[in-house]
Amino acid sequence: MVALTFDSNMTDAMLAELARHQVASFDNRRVVDELVAERVPATFFLAGKWIERYPDETRRIVADPLFEVGSHSYAHRAFHLPCYGLGGLPVAAMAADVARSEALLRRFTPHPTSYFRFPGGCYDRVALRAIAPAHVQVIQYDVASGDAFGTSADAIVSQTLARTRGGSIVVMHVTDGDTAPLTARALPAIVAGLRARGLRLVRLSTLLAYLPSAPRIHSPEADGSLGAMSTASGNS
């Protein structure tokens, strides 16, 4: 089994781009269209400011039984620096940011998952302790598709197929614009390629239910890699 996951980034800088009409939209509806057409289960990590900007698309996602949703923070600021040019979030504000995102998700669905993905996948032990009161499960990934700021759909496809194996969690994006413009174009070949290898595409909850030995806590500072899953319990 393989879980395809999709992040929806939204920062104040991205909102400013929309206001200046530099970018038409950060909602890549074609990604969702493709998943629905091919009957691909998926897990979406939605940033709070993205939800507020695109409430109709959020409703569309949460209404489809193919999909499940988790949090990608509210303001999409970094919980550990440096982090791909993101502005940092004070430690004292981390728990409130996550709680605000969770509360926003519950306005759209009574059954959000407890899954949380740090913006940029950037975190440390301090961040894990800070968000412990939110009682979320921190989800990382072992396959970065390369769709973020990607310039070649073929490269996204080849990178994803080369790195994905049974049990993988793949991260992609549903933001379009100038952040991930080629995801929808790459997705059909990724889905076809994974299925051709006999891999079953499932929601994250299905995958994790079959991975009881997945590490509960994983710090990227320990070995420089990305773990599949960790729990924000503070017991790191």
C-alpha cells in the first residue's frame, strides 16, 4: 500500500500575490478532478488560511468519501528554522496555531483526522513539545515528489516512481499557481505507474493501520531523514 498526501500551503505572501493578481489561484482543482476520475483515495493536509480562501473547495474535498483531511497549520509559518524561506512562528504561539487550524477544520467536517503535518516538514523536539497540548499525530513522509516549484512533469513522475515502495507516504501539493504548477499534469502517470507495480493507493489512515511498527517519534535532527509518523506527545 502507498498513501498519496497533498498539502495546501497558504502564507501571507501568497495571499499578497493573489491580491496583486500575480497568481490567478492557489487552488489546483485539476488535482482533485484527477483523483476523483481515477478513484484514488488520498489524504489532504489543509492550511487554515487556504481553507478560508477556498471554502468551496474544502467542502468538496471533505464531502468525498475517497478523501480524508488533516491540518497543515493555520498560518503556514515555520515551526523550526531554517525552513525553505518561511517566516518563523514563536514557540509560545505554536500550540494556538495548531488549535486554530483544528477548530477551523471542524467547521467543515465533524470527522477530521488527528493528523498534522508541519509546514515544510520542518520541526524539532521543541516544536513537538510545544504542540503536545493539541493532541495531534505528526505525519511526515519518505517520498518528496518534487512537485513544489517543479519545472518538469516528467521529472516529478520519475522521481516519485523511483523512490516509492510499499508502505511509502508521498507528499504532493494542491496549490497550483507558482508553487506547484505541474502536479495535475504529473499525477496520471504517477497513479498509473504505481498501480502497474501492484501497489495499492490508500488513504493514510488505512496505511498506518497496517504499520503498527511505524516509529511514534522521529526527529529529523537525529539522522537527517524524514520519518513516516510521529506523535506530538513531547516524549522525544
